[in-house]
Amino acid sequence: MTRDWNWETGEGLLGINDPAEVDAALDRNDDHLGAAVIGLALNCPPEVVSPRIIRALELLPPGRGRDFPFTATAHLARLDGRLTPELYEALRAEGLGGAADHAIDDTLTFVPFRDLPPWLKRRWVHVTVRERLLRWLRPLEAVGEAWRARRERRRT
């Protein structure tokens, strides 16, 4: 196990692969805790990272630093194609319109539909239908713009 990380500067923490080191950082509420949790997500399976993400969410107040645990969650979804029930619940609790937006989007993109909890399956359907409708409406918008331009030319 390499120890190329520096807790004072945060350097190398994206390479952290030792859950015990992250646990110690959680215990002392380290300034670079968010980077360490992301690093652990890049290097360990969801079962190892999940309790540490949940604990980081409990420690970090709403605001900028809270994005880091959700970024770690997004990386887990992207790299492993799965999350733990606790992480799904954390995403649901945070909801849309906040720090969890990217993690929810990545979960919808990279976790198989059959593995999503019911609330995220509904969200997936909503997003998919909306995107398809928008794709169908774009050509109609172009036709509308062409007609408006033609009417403007006739008036002048």
C-alpha cells in the first residue's frame, strides 16, 4: 500500500486506497476529507466507500464542501455501475437542485435500470421522456423560426 498522500496540502489524496486513513481523517474532520473520500471512491468498491461517504455527509455542512461526497458517489456509479442502498438513500434525501444533481445524473446514466430503486426509476423515465420530446420538438422549432423569418422579410 503506497502512502503518497499529504494531509497538510491535500496532495495525492485522489490516490488514497486505505479506508483506515480515511476513517482517521473523518475522526479529525480533516480539511481535505472531501478529496480523500473521492480518492477512496476511485480506488475501492462501493461497500468500502459507502459508509465513509455517509459519514462525510454527516460531518460536512450544506454548501460547497458537501459536493465532494456526492462527487465520490458519482465516481462509484461511473466506475462500478452500482451503489449501496445507503448511497441511494443519501441521494434521495439530498434531492434535486443541490449538491447531488451530478451524482443522480451519473447514477441514471451508468447504473443499470433494473438495479435502480423505484424513485430513481421514475426519475429515469421522466428524464428519458423529456429528452425524447425535446429531440422531436427541435425540428419543429427550426420550422417555426423559418416561418417567422419569412414573415419578417415580407413586412420589410
